[in-house]
Amino acid sequence: MLASTVHQTANGALLSEGDFAELPLRMQTLEARTRLHHHSAAPEDAVAAAQDRYAEMLGYLTTRGAEVCLVSFPVTQAYRTATAQMDSAGHDQAIAFFTALADQSGARFVDARAQVQPEHLFRDVDHLNAEGASVFYPELILGCFGSSALEYSDFAAAALGRPLEINTNVSPNA
């Protein structure tokens, strides 16, 4: 198992160190397959009920003018490979649900599963380490809300405990 500590910044961000790339490839594969079992869908009736509640919550927010961005979490190549081998239909259904829900409600959807590529930016198969968070966060904000979100960079820098380097070449998903 990969050992890392988690620390909380003054603004509440939870950051951790750790380098998934340091694990041998075989261990990365095992970690990904093990974690994938934790993300398996519940029985169909429970999933349908959860989807209804989620859609209701999203409708509540968007009808009141909230700008909402749904995001699939970034995962390592090992996790994406395990998903393709073990449960691609389940993950594809989940992504299709969130994509359709975003389209119906006027929310944005960012599929970030493959957005963070260097494995050293992860502490485990599906959690970014502190460096990965500082790389992903500004790109995510731009992808969700465009360049108008740059005004929040001061807050983000404070939350992460360091200045951000914003890549303004990222196009927002509309």
C-alpha cells in the first residue's frame, strides 16, 4: 500500500503527498483492480433512486441560477485500464447519466478521467497528490467556468497554500 499523509490548509483544502508512479507496475494494476471494486454500482433500484435524487438536487440548484459543473474525477492509467477490462459498461453508464443530466439542466460536465496524465501527480489510483491538485484545480476551473473564473485564483492559491500557475489555453466545456 502507498503511504501518505493528508494535511488540511487554512482554507480547508485536504492535500497529501505520495507518488503512485513509484509503485511497481504490477502493484499499480492490483491497486486499480481493488479500488474498482469499491466503485462498483449498487443494485439497479438503488442506483435509479440515487439518480432521481441527484437530478432533483441539480434541478433545484440550476433553477435558482447556480452555475453547476459536474466532474468525473481524474484517475490513473492503471485505473482506466482496469475499468476497460472489468467494468467499462458500468462506468460508461455513469458517464452517460451525468452527461445527459448536465445537458438537460444546463449544467456543465467535465470528463476528467484522463485529464491528468503523469502518474506522479497521483497519490493512489484515484486521488491526486498535492502537486496534482495544484495542476488540476486551475485547469478544472477554466474547463468548468472559463476565464471569468480567474478571479477565484487568489482563493485557490490560499486554499492550496501556494501560488497557482493558470494555463489560460484551456477551453471551457460548454
